[in-house]
Amino acid sequence: MKTVLTAKKPKQFDVIIAGGGPAGVLCACELYALGYRVGLVDAGEVSARLEGLAPRAVQLLQRKGLESALQAVSDYQARQVSWGSLRDSANGEHLVDRPQFDALLRRSAEQRGIIGIKQRIVRFQPNDQHVHVHVAQGEPLLARFVVDARGRRANRMEHAKRAPKNVALAAWLQVAEWPVGTQIIALEQGWLWSAKAASKRDVWVQLLVDAHTLPAQDQLAKTIETAWQQAFGMKAQVLSKPVVRGADFRLHQTWHLAEHILPIGDAACAFDPLSGHGMFWAFSSALSAVAVVNTVLHDPSLERTALCAQFYRQRQTETFWRQARVGRDFYQASGQQHKFWQQRASWPDQQPIDFTSVSKPIIFTGPAIRANQIEATRLLQVPDEVSPVAWFGELRLVDTLEACWNWKKQGQVLDFESFERLCKPQVSQAVLMRCWQWLHRHHLLDRPIHA
Ligand SMILES: Cc1cc2nc3c(=O)[nH]c(=O)nc-3n(C[C@H](O)[C@H](O)[C@H](O)COP(=O)(O)OP(=O)(O)OC[C@H]3O[C@@H](n4cnc5c(N)ncnc54)[C@H](O)[C@@H]3O)c2cc1C
């Protein structure tokens, strides 16, 4: 990454991405592809660690042309689960060497033409024309829009909806004869994730405990070694300085889109690592943010900005609650009784994972993404799905439904063939079939819904 920009004049960008982790890099690349002048500012402070990458995140990187970063990603590894009475090895993950992975992602961004700046951001200062991005050394950078991708360290992050406080202690461990792959084990005081990549001799071990039980600095290594012995009944020796990271659920609370600053990734919504999908959600929020930034830069009117804020806040909030409930159910499934487990098995509430406040299908006008822009469109919300639906591929869902109801009102039989004719011809057979089945599953073709 390039170092400090020394020019006397402040550097101006359309968009500055603050933070070059997975979310920041993907967002930078997508905005650059839309024709924006993008600066990617990163302090280069990723601690040495292994993490698990979900296969769908690997596919996303391939689709987005970021496959060079997969050099830092292992083959798929099975995960051995020992979670209360549950013993399972049906799932797995790819292992990611994060410092190498993040550096490769940033290199890939720079190779496309994105300007990489190695700097520590101190603060953002919005004014009428630009957001000033103050950095530790040199003149502020200027941008029409700032995407805050600084992860959990984003200083505007508020923690009103924080879950029980977690910390993860992790280190490299020397263990005799250990198999390649990952293990997750529920212990009394928390849970332990261990990972061995084929390319490494040592094992990465991460112990997640309640922040209030975090031992003193000089006891961290001993705590990890003891947890290992508890989990596997064998001794091992910590080889590296233990890393301590905050690891609780967090949701950004104030969405100042009118100031042209938008948090993404962990800076918007961060999860308990038990989800194992933090990076995937970070990528996913980066993709929604692209449509938001693109829309606001094209049409900065208050009305459109408010629509974008509504869209983005809803997406983040839905993801947050859904993942929090998924986490709660995992903690419940352990069957453990210790305080650590009881607190997490009852947070955030007792609602089902896909809880929504609607009891029957409704149609309403709200924001949705269309061709990298946020537009107001008619949406359909069904009771057992968290998010309302606007489109099936190229098919506008509510228009399609209305065409079906009209067809039936004329006394015609609605079968798949007539459904095909009622839909636009450019829609693929696969999308049509998916839509047809979805409409049936939710009994939406039976009778009209009144908006
Ligand atoms: C203990 C733990 C274990 C996890 N395990 C997994 C896992 O196995 N699988 C998984 O998918 N997810 C896991 N996660 C979640 C995953 O790490 C995050 O979701 C993901 O890294 C978020 O990406 P991001 O780009 O939003 O932020 P980050 O990856 O945090 O990137 C932020 C970037 O911003 C930069 N930055 C920060 N502050 C500044 C500043 N002031 N100026 C300039 N640059 C700055 C940093 O250098 C960094 O490059 C885990 C999280 C924790 C805490």
C-alpha cells in the first residue's frame, strides 16, 4: 500500500473508504467499477490470526474478481463439533490467514486503480461540500462521501443494543500430532475453536469467554493452555503472545447519512464469532452500501437520502436481530448451565429466528435495490420471512401477483403455463419456477391481498 500523501493540496476523492478490511475493499472495488474516484485508507493493523471463511463467501470473492486473495485461504476443512450432547462434522469452513488475506485484497484493489493510502484516520469532519478525513500525518483528505469500514474500532459506533460482553483470547499452540481441520467445543466457562491448516505446523486456538472473567495479562497464556487441556485432555504450549479481541454483538445506532458518512461491515453491525459468518456479512453490507452511496451521489435530495437511510438501517437491523437469535439458539443447544451459557441462551429475546411483526401478507411502498440504485417500489412482506420482497430476478413481484389475480378474476385457470405467459418474456425459466413455487408456498395466488 502507498504511504503518506505528501502533496500540499488536500487529495480529493468521490469516495473515501476508511478501513481496508474485507468490507472496505469490496465496497471500494464495486464503487470504482461504477466510475468513482476511490481512496482506500488503512492503518495496516490486522493482528496475526486465523479465521474460518464460509464457502458462500469464497464464491462471492470469485464472482467479484477478488480470487487472488484466495491464496491466503485453505481448502475446505471439516469442522468437528462437540456441543453438549451434539457431536457433528457435517459442516466446515476454509481457513484464512487474515493479515495475508487482507493485504492481498488491498493489493487487488490497487491493481484496479483504487488509490491505497496507508494512514491512521483520526476523525471525520463533514461540511456542506465535502467530508474532511483527518489522518495522523499530513493534510486532511477530502471526499464527497465517506464509507466507514474501520471494523469494531470505528469510533462512531454506539453500543446501545450490546449483548453480554464477550472477549476472545487466541494464540498459536504447539501440539503434538494434531489433525488438519477445525474443532469447536463447549466448555463450562465459554467455548473453544481450534484450527490447523495443512500449511502450518501449529494450531490456532481461540477461547471465547465473558469479558468479566478475562484474566490478567500475565495469565492469558496459562488460561488458553488450561482450556486446551480441559477440551482435549492433553497438554499443549502457547507459542505466541495471546491476542485479546472484543467479540460481542454490536449494532451501529446513529445513521448520519445526511452527513455523507456510512458505516459498513463490523462498523455497522458486528456479531458474536459463534456465527462463523462475520466476513460474509461484512461483504454483504458492503454490497448494499454501494447502492446507497451511488444513489446519494446521484441524487442528494433529502427525500432520496432518507429513503436510502431507511433501506440501509432496515437491512442492518434485520441482520442483527436474526443473527442474534441464531446465536441464542446455538447457545441454548449446548445444554450448558453455567452463567456464561445462561446469559447468552436468553439474549436478545425469545422470539423465533425469522420473527416479523406482520401476521398476514401485506403490500406497501418502501426502498429496494434496482440496478445499483435505491428506489421506492411496492414490496410484499410475508409473515415467516424477515425481509420484504420487491423482485424475483427481473420480475417485479407485486405486478406479477396482480396480473395473476386479474387472470383468475376473468375465470381463467392459473397454471404454470399461463403464469409464464403473464410474466415478462425475458425472465429465465429458473427464476419463473422459483417465483411460482414461492408464491404457492405462501398461498399468495389464492386470493388478492389488499394493500
Ligand atoms: C474473535 C473473533 C473471531 C472471528 N472469527 C471469524 C470467523 O471465523 N469467520 C468470520 O467470517 N468472521 C469472524 N469474525 C468476524 C470478522 O473478523 C469480521 O466480521 C470482519 O473482519 C469484518 O470485516 P470489516 O472489513 O468490517 O472490518 P475489519 O476486518 O475489522 O477491518 C477494519 C480495517 O480498518 C482498519 N482500521 C481500523 N481503524 C482504522 C483507522 N483509525 N484508520 C485507518 N484504518 C483503520 C484496520 O486496519 C482494518 O484493516 C471474528 C471476529 C472476532 C472478534
